[in-house]
Amino acid sequence: MPVSPDEYRLMDVQQGGCCFYCGEPVGAKATFDHLIPLAYGGLDAAPNVVLAHRRCNQRKADRLPTPEEIDRFVTQRRRSQLGVWPPLLALRDAEPGDEWMTVARAIAKLNGL
């Protein structure tokens, strides 16, 4: 369920046309960054995706988002049809050092495991 053109436009508006990470204008060269990386079970859909410059996306690589990034994401998505993927909310409440296990448990719960 990849990001649709309408979801892309809504993300662009919610982010003020700026990269989620550096805050600079992103323009037509925006890339999709998965807050919880696909390699670790992240969802390939709008509730787990932000717009970012290619260089910012590459700098983030496969790390999990910081608590500040999660809070900013949740604030942007509040009352939005794009939503927030539940494992991101679980990650926000994770104990330091337990982030990856918290994400894995939240994804497993969603998958009925």
C-alpha cells in the first residue's frame, strides 16, 4: 500500500514543503523516508512515511527515529487522514535501550503474532 499521489500532496502541505529532517524546502526532489525502516518491518504506507531530501534520507539510513522526530511526526499528523502507524506510538514510549524490541513487539501484535 505505497503512498498515493494524494497522500504525497497532503504530506507536502503538512510538512510545509520542507524536508522532515533538516527543515529546508524539499521541492520536487523529495524522497520517501520510512520512519521505521522497511528492513526492520516498517510499513510502506503514509502512516510511516515522511518527505525528505535524498541526502537527509541517506543520513538517517536505517536508524529508528528520535523521540523528538516521533513527537514532531505525531504533531503533524494529529487529526490527519494520513494517520500514525501504531508501532511509532509504541516506540515513543519505549524504555531507553529497548527501542528495537518495543518496535518488534508492536509489529508482531499488529500481525496477530
